[in-house]
Amino acid sequence: MRILITNDDGIHGHGLKVLAEAARQIGEVKIVAPDRERSACGHAMTLRDPLRVNPVEYGGLEAYTVNGVPVDCVNVGLTVAWPDGCDLVLSGVNHGPNLGFDITYSGTVAGAMEGAINGIRSISFSLATFVLEAPPHWETATHWLNENLLKLTQLPDEDLSFLNVNFPSIAYEELRGTKFAEMGQRVYKDRVERRDDPWGRPYYWQGGAVVMKANQPGTDVMAVSEGFVSVTPLSLNWTNHNLAKAQASRVEWPSSL
């Protein structure tokens, strides 16, 4: 199996090492990752600046850095690392959750999304650490991947679909299992904060506190909060078919002249 791995935490991200070590047990791994952290870049793509690609030493694996975002890394990877194509694109493991609406901002998820756009089975992975100072339980992601990564690659797949996986950052012994879950809701309050610089000039810092609805049964948010690994199948077809039918039944557009 030919495997391309990327992330949004950059080439030095610890989660990248975790994912690469698990992936090399099931296939031939090549890494193309950003040269620095690119978190929350979403499904951005570099169009007006040149992309610089540099080979790097990475534990005996063929690896490259790119001065771009995860989408760039996937496309560069399919040009430089796997010019004849690959069988699997993996993105992560992100240091932090990508649950609910987070997926729309996530560079990690965007890496898997770009793989799916290129017609390749793709999976994104994140370690759901909610407290900045808390030590991340990378060993939980390591154990789970060693036991289940191959299983994920053998699940039924569809065009323009991919998987988003979140590990709760708890000790492996405390893990309660794995659940397939739909996308939940993770929203933020006080998103933009006004501050003053040392000269009294205002600036604005974007972030905000996460507000998660407590009762979200069947979702990735609930699964992870209860100590389960969440596996969420996502589709790139964002059409709301039910709404489209309802609207079409209520509106008659005038005939063209």
C-alpha cells in the first residue's frame, strides 16, 4: 500500500511521528508536511506564491517540507513523492480536537479532504486535548492506530468521502472503545477580543472560548467527551437534498424569454 502523510502542525509535530510509525506497518510511507505550523488554515491553497519543496531526513522515510498549507502538501506529494498516485492519504495526528464545526477550519481535515478530492481513500486524525497545560496522551493514539489503522483502510468507501477520527486525550487504559458518530456542534463565544498594544493602539485577537452543548447524542463531540474514539464519515457533497426538494416544490421560476 502506497501511503502519503501530511499534517498541519508541521514537520516537527509529534503527532506526525505517531502516525508515520503506525502507517509504516501497513505500507510504504512518504511524508510531505508544512515547514511550520499551519493550524486553522482550513481548505486553503497557495496560488500566488511559489511553493518551495525541500527533502528532509525523517527516520529513514522519504520526506519533504513545503512552505505551504496541507492542501499544498497533498498536491505536491502527488507530484513529487507519488507521481504515479497512491492508495491512501493520512493527515495528522493533530495536537487538539477537530470535532463538529472545527472541521471547517482544520488544516488537518483539509489534508484528508484534498486526498478525497483527488479520488484517494483519506483519513484525518486528531488528539482531543482540551486543556492547554495537560500532557497529551500520545500513547493512546499510538495503541489505537497500531490496532485499528488497517481496519479503517478496509472499510467500505465512497467517492468524495473520507473519515475524521478523534482520540480522547486520556490514558489508554481509560479508553471505553470506539464509536461511529455524526458531526456534532462546537461553537465559540467572545470570538474576537479587543486589546491595546504598549502604545495604546487597539488590535484584535481571534479565538474565544469553546461552548459545547452537553446533550449531543450520537455525535463526535459526545463520543469523545464520554471517553470513546470517534470515527466520522464525511462527504464533500454538501448539498442539502431535503431542503432542495422542499424549496423546489414551493417555487416556480419564470420561464426564460
